[in-house]
Amino acid sequence: MSRLKGKIAFVTGAGGGIGRAICERFLFEGARVVATDIDVGAASAAVTGGGDRALALPVDAGDGEQVREAMARAVETFGALNVLCNVAGGSSMQDDRVTEAPEEEFWRVIRLDLFGTFLACKYGIPELVKAGGGSVVNLTSIGAIIALPNWDCYTAAKGGVAALTRSMAAGYSADNVRVNAIAPGVILTPRVAARERIGRVKELADRHMLGLGVPEDVAHMAVYLASDEARIVTGQVLSVDSGVSIN
Ligand SMILES: NC(=O)c1ccc[n+]([C@@H]2O[C@H](COP(=O)([O-])OP(=O)(O)OC[C@H]3O[C@@H](n4cnc5c(N)ncnc54)[C@H](O)[C@@H]3O)[C@@H](O)[C@H]2O)c1
């Protein structure tokens, strides 16, 4: 109930399946939560019941000015920032092999998943440093670890997130800022559940040894990485994937 007591967390993509579970779990563990999403209604719903420990803001994670302003608003409201959780992102059924994938899909996912993570870190890490250190939790994917044929835009973006996680972990260790990423397998959010039985997703889903994940499985890992329990864990890409990456 109090693993994150005293922590102030900034979450992007807070209104989606995984983002919402993370916000709920962070609040449950005593954190104050700034829930941001391009859909502010969804972000607000994610922190319902958070009372004065919650703030919901409309933010396009791929827009530097909006991200910078939201960080300032978060600090103005709660006084500091200790945790950045970069969740905004996700593949789409437009993705494909490079020879077939639309260029727009490549730039969409690079802007949201990779540049969005870059921006939140660019404007958020200085606040973590001011607070004496903190934890960055990025969302990558098993697509950064194993081959996911026909998802070439998404794997490029998430591979970038994994590499960025490692270089930032080394770059900010002297500031006591830890940087890790979670690599989920197929997690049954509403977006993914809608396509779970479709061809290429089904083949991957069937290789999950312990069944498919739910958003709370990812949220539990996010709590651990955000908490002081993980105080010497940094630069890691931690799979929450039902063993699919070794199967
Ligand atoms: N669900 C899975 O199977 C799975 C697997 C591996 C990795 N992931 C990663 O986990 C993260 C969350 O996935 P999810 O399934 O919960 O996705 P989701 O689609 O349920 O949620 C994504 C959220 O991001 C928001 N969003 C979209 N564009 C935005 C923008 N420009 N700025 C800010 N917010 C924006 C949406 O409004 C939505 O609330 C993503 O980074 C995804 O790549 C998910």
C-alpha cells in the first residue's frame, strides 16, 4: 500500500490499457500521479478517486512544447518529480515489412513511441535531478528483443527505446537517475484484444507459455522499477512476456 509513498510520478499515455493500470497501481501504492494523454478524458478516468494526489492533463507526447509545459505544471502542483513513466505508444495494423509499410506509419510510431520518450526525458529528467534522483520507466516491447516479422515500423521504434534506455542509464547514473524499460509480450488491452485472433498476432499469442498478459502484469513491474526496491536496477530491459521471448 505504500511502496511509492512520497513519490510524484508523471505518466504519458495514461488513459490507455497499460497506462491506466499503472496510474491506478501507483495511486494504490501511495504516489501522487500526473496522468497525461492526448485524450484528457481517458487520463482523468485513469486517476478517478485519486483526489488531491492526482492531476490529469491533455498532452500530445510528441509535442515538445506541450510536454515542457506539462512538466512545469506538474512541478507547480506537487513541488517536484521523482518518476517518469513513458507509456504513450503502440503498434497499428498499418505496420508491415519495410517493403510494404506506409512511410506515414513509420513516422507515426517513431514520433510517438521514440521521440515521445525522448521528449519526456528531455524535460522531465532535469526535475528528477533537482529532486536528488529518480526513476525513468519506459515502455518498449518484445519486438526490441526477438524478431517480430511484419512489424518493421514498431520494432524500429521500440528498439530505439531500448537503446535509449541503456545510454540514458549510463549518462545519468551520476545524478542518481535510474532508467529502465519494460518489454511486454501481448497484453490484453482493449486495443490489442480487438486484433488478438487476427493472423500474425494469433501466431505470436499462441507462443505465450503462461497465457496472455493483462495490464496489471505490467503495472506491477512499473511499481517495482519506480520504487526504491529497485535502487540498484538500471539500464535494464525487463520482459513481462509469459516467456514468449525464450520460446
Ligand atoms: N498492449 C500490448 O500488447 C503491448 C505490448 C508491448 C508493448 N506495449 C506498449 O505499451 C504501451 C501502452 O500500450 P497499450 O496497449 O496500453 O496502448 P493503448 O492504445 O491502450 O493506450 C495508448 C494511449 O496512448 C494515448 N496516445 C495516443 N497518441 C498519443 C499522443 N500523441 N500523445 C499522448 N498520448 C497518446 C492514447 O490516447 C491511449 O490512451 C505502448 O507504448 C505499447 O507500445 C503494449
